[in-house]
Amino acid sequence: MTHIKGIDVSHWQGAIQWGKVAKDGVQFVFIKATEGTDYKKLSYFKENAPKALAAGLKVGAYHYAKFSNVKEARAEAAYFLNAVCPIALTYPLVLDLEENKKAAGKHALTDAAVAFLEAVEEAGHIAMLYTGKSFLENVLDESRLAKYPLWIARYNSILGRSTDIWQHSDSGKVDGIRTKVDLNIAYRDFSKINNSLKTGARSSASDEIPAIYVIKGGDTLSGIAKKYKTSVNSLVGLNGIEDPNKIYTGQKLKLR
């Protein structure tokens, strides 16, 4: 399984030396572009995205959501797309949905999220959802968002669920950045998917690896890891396995 090291930044990180970031092993970055429909720090994305691209990083953008209904979501999506469209990004455009301050119901908030993500897709981009593990599983209707790539935040040694990108720390240190920074692991190379989308042949997670494997008699975790080009540690983390030597016939194993 692919393991790509990345970060995400906003104006809180201040000036960044992108060449040093790239030399420190970081391969991708998501940069905050907008928030709501009246963001005061638009210049940060516009200044840093070209510099990160020039340093050889794969670059995506994210929008911090404040909406509570479909109408507001569509307005925020239009604002976001207008801000990022002048730059040829190589990673997805992300909806950062992690708060529900207006106490919208699960159905209404999910409707709004889908409307935003659909607008991004209709504009020809990979649309991704960023949120917390608990928020996704309890505040949103996850089943209606299953078609979209997921970027999940959980600051723990084990994520305990499938995802496409795992934000595993909010206190990382990276050369070229003076502040603490969020650390991420991507399990798919979205730059390849972006290129496929541009030619009308978008890939999906199932093109690379199945989501679930049902354990058969004689299987071992190491054997499954080798077959699907991943690691035992990754399988342990995704599935919350306490003892890698104890797996059972018929058990469903998350592979991504």
C-alpha cells in the first residue's frame, strides 16, 4: 500500500521555506484557501501554492466550511472554486467540515456537504472530504458520502477505520516551518488520479486495492499484507488489532 508523507498549512504557519520542506521528505501539502464566503487571508494560498509547486510538492487546497444548508454550501463552493481556479493544482480540492455550530440535523448537514462536493466535481476536480473520525461517524450520514475520498483526523497511534489520508498529528515539526504543523499519510497518490480525471478516466480506490478482505483458513496477517502490498502495521492500525498473531476465519479486514 502507498504511504506518502504530507502536511497541511494555513496562515498560522507563517512564511514557509518550501525547498527545505521538500528536502525533509514531505511530498504533498494542502493549503487553506478559503473559509465561509468572506475569508480575510486569501493572499496566503495565492502566495504559497505556486512556491510549493515550484519546490516539487503535490499541492491541494482546502475550504473551511461554515454552512448549515444546501444554499449556503453552494455559495461557499463557488467562493472556493473562484479562489483556487487560477492555479493548476495537483492534489484534490477539500471540504473541511468539522463543526456544526448552527446545530443542523444530520440529514441537512449531509445534504449541504454533498452539494459542496458535487460542485467541486462538476468543476472538474477531485472532491475530498476532511473531517474528524467521530464527526463523520456521528454527525454526518457517512453512507451518503462514501463515493468521495476521505481525509480523516485522529491524533492517535491507531486510526481504527479506513481512509484515504490520515491526519495523525497536529504537532509535527518539519524543516522550513517555524511552527508546529499537521502531519498526514496518504494511502493513494492523488496526483495520478488528478491526471486521469483530466483525460476523462478517473480512477477509484477499487482500482488499486479492495476495501475489505474476508479472512480465509490458513491466512496470516503478514501473508495478506504481502499480497496487497501493504504492511502488518498498517493493517493493525486500520483494524484496531491487538494481537497480529490472532486473526479469525470469516473476519472482515479493512485494507484501506
